[in-house]
Amino acid sequence: MTADPVSAAVTIPSELGEAHALQARIEDGLHACGYTDHDVFAIKLALEEALVNAIKHGNQMDPDKQVRVEYRITADRFDVRIADEGPGFNPSDVPDPTEPGNIERPCGRGLLLIRGFMSSVEYHGCGNVVTMSKLRNGHPGGDE
Amino acid sequence: MASQPARRRRLEVEDIGDIAVVQFVDKKILDEQNIQMIGDDLFRLVDELGRRKVLLNFANVEFMSSAALGKLITLHRKLQAVQGKLILCKIAKEILDVFKITKLDKILEIKPDEQSGLQAF
């Protein structure tokens, strides 16, 4: 049994509590569509990293700036677009945290985790918009 | 009077011989303020309480983002600086992927369970 596709467009203020409430709503939608715990974890982690980046690094926690989140959950895939009001950034300028010289740096791993857990990730415009997709590869009732 | 953020317990520490076995109270290690406090409590074990062998048991942890990784790396460095040792154990499969993707499984010692973690010191 599979639930109907879910689409939503939400604008949230630059507050991590709001981001977590939205993540919980998306998580409920993923479970309703029968996504496995493994896929839900991957999507939750990518959302956490991308929303923290948008709120902290993009909008600099500015309460006057907002984050626009558009997402769609279908039986086969999850797609999300996250846009902040910051100046953007060039992902290729972010140092590779797996390089020996960077491996012990305490930060800078969010983008790497997003790429590792999602099927595709793209930055747009000046870098203040990210789109991510996760193809569903589990089966309802099984976690592998 | 200004209210203080609740200073609730975030870690359970049990001494087994000279090894501090640390369990996380929270299922989700998220939120900068929370992670800051967890980091402070972990660093206090080394800096103030003089522990040199620390086993972090992740059995309770269901979700953890990259923000927590920095604290683990700093704890690892602190222990290395005093000839101590940090070992992690009982990490859920999905969270283990976080360590593998970031290649931190190459610099942090990870054991499947508490017993093998205790034996690795």
C-alpha cells in the first residue's frame, strides 16, 4: 500500500526550531509513503545539514530573512529545493574535509554528508539554492 | 532574574576500572547549544577529571548530524595530547555511515560493542 504523493511549499523563519518542526513533518510524510528507516535517516540528515547551512551560513540567523522549502514525496523518490536569502557560496571553494590536512578540522562536513546520503545534489544561481533528490531504494517493512 | 538554560544531564558516565564508559542520554544529538554542552561535559572528563581512557557508547543514539563530529575530533585530540585514548562503540548502521562518508572511521577507533571497546584499551 502506498500513500498518495505529497507536495508542499513552506516558508520558515531563520530559526532552527522551525526547521526541526518541518523536518518532523517531512519525516511523517516519508513514513506514510512507506520509506524504510534507512532512507528516512538519509533524507533527515541531508535536510538537517542543508537547513542548518541555509539558516546559519546563508541567512546568518537573521530573523528578517526566511528560508523557502519546496518538497515532493512520491512512492519512488523524494525531491526538495531549499532557498535562503544569503549571498550564496561556491561549493567548490569548500575544502575537502577528507583530505589529510583537513580531516581533523572540527567543521565543514555538512556538504559531504549531503552528497553521500542523497542520490543527487545541485547548487543553483549564486549558491543560495540547493536541490536534492533521493531515489527510494528500500522496501516497506524491510530496512535493507 | 535572567533565566539560565536548563543544565540537565546529557551523559551517563560509569567507571569500569580506569576506563570512563560514557552513554549519551539523548537519542538525537542535534542543536548547537545541546552539542556545545555535550562537548563541554566530554572535555571536562579529560581536562578536569583527568580521565585518560574514554569509551563512548552510542547505543542510545538514533540520529546525529555533522555538528557533533567536531566535538568528537576535539575530544580525540585532547586525549591524544595526554597519551590517552578514545574509543567509540555500538554505533547504529546509519550513523556509522556518517563516520565512513567523512572518513572519520580512519582516525577514530570504532568497535562493534562495549566489550570489544573495553578490551581495546
